[in-house]
Amino acid sequence: MKIGMCMFLWTTRVTGEHEALLRDIKATGYDGVEIPIFEGTPDGYARLGDLLDRIGLERTAVSAMGDPAMNLISPDAATREAGIAYMKNAIDCAAALGAPTLSGPLHSTLGAFSGSGPTDAELKRSVSSQRAIGDHAGNRGVTIGLEALNRFECYLFNTMEALCAHIDEVDRPHIRAMYDTFHANIEETDPIGAYTKNRRNIVHVHISENDRGVPGRGNIPWAETFAAIRNSGYDDWLTIEAFGRGLADLAAATKVWRDFAESPEAVYRDGYRHIRQSWEKAA
């Protein structure tokens, strides 16, 4: 098992200016960090990867698609192609960074709603888009971890069951699933069962408290969650995803209007101890 920290708590664009923070994350005990990819070129991410290597941090990547002009399920072919092009560049950047996984709600436009649930036509278009993305990801050695989001952030996939049934239909080895404790706590009638029943597709796990704050301080059933993950044989990343008010656009997208911790340091230091202790107890 590896413990990671998502950099969303501070930024959507990690640079050399974050070196002191990255070194403190490493000193806390983290195995790696999760790097946001929204812009930039592979060359820039390769340089960031070099910095992380010097610090001794492994890495995963995360992204999202908030522009309706890049909607992967749009009836307009040019719009879908723009989304596929965005994803191909993000995959190229993840590969240059040295990130084996790129996760997030990379199936539809974040925060865009049609007023109804997903249609058969949208799901069919999604299969086509994800197959094209999956083929490119396979060529670059990157695995996509699609994320089921709560109903207030997207409408295409809200539950792990719906998401993983779709992934099975896509049938590409580099299109898989991410399990996020925050979203499961909202949408799943059985959050633990949502993990165990869909373990076959899960390649990444986000550890996120019910309020997006410090893991271990809220009402997520952590003992049962860690026991299920450990007993399933999962031995990969457990990455903290938390949010604050520091980035106005990201705070608006995640509906963060107040602080959930006394400091960012409390999130990653207390959060690290929570994961480490919970994993040991789960044994």
C-alpha cells in the first residue's frame, strides 16, 4: 500500500515553487503526491517529474473536464473530438510526469446537467470516446481511473455499479475505475459493498472525509472501509483528496464555502497518521 496526497488542496498547477511543501509532504512519510493536469506540455511535466525524483516522491495524476466545448458525450462530433484531444494531451503529460494512473471524472463535463439522467445515446457515445482514450492510454502506459461523482456534480455516473458496468462495456484494459469515499458516502446505499462488488475495476482510491476535510474527523465508516480495501488484496494508492478555499475556481466547483481544517498541515499530517494507523488496525 502507498499513501499519497493530492495537491488540489493548494493548487491546480504544481511547479518548482512548491518544492518546500513537497519536501515536507515527503518528510511526513508520504510515498507520493497526486499531480493535477489541466494545462501544460509533456516537457513541463517531465521537468516536474525530475524534481519529484530528486525529492523521492512517486506520483499519480488527476484531472477533470469543466468545459462543455470538450464534452465526451456530446451529440456534436467536433465537441467529442476536442474532449478526446484534451484527454490525449493529459495522458501524454501523465506519461512524461511518470504517473502510471490518471484519475478523475474523465467521462463527462463536470457541473454540466441535461435535466435528466443519461440517455442510451449518451452512453453509446461515451463507449466510443472512452475506447479511443483507452487505446491512447495503453500506448502511453497510463491507466485511466474513471470516477463516479455525486449527483450534484455530474449526472452520467453517480454509483460504482453504473460506472463499472460501463467500463465493462468499454472493454479497454487501460480504462478502469477509481473509488472515492466522499462520493460513495453520498450516493451509495452500501458504500463498503460498492467497493467490494466492483473491486475488479478499481485501480485507485481517494481517501476523502464526508466534509472534504481531515480524514478521520468525520462520519465515513473508516474501520470498515480500510478492512474492506485491505481484505480485497488492494495494495496500491490510498490518496487523500481534500479541498480548501485557497483556489477560487476550484472552491466554486467543489462547493467549498468554509474551512474544514485549522490548516493544510493538519490535513496532510493528521490524514497521514489516520491512514497509517487504520491500515495497521485493518490487518
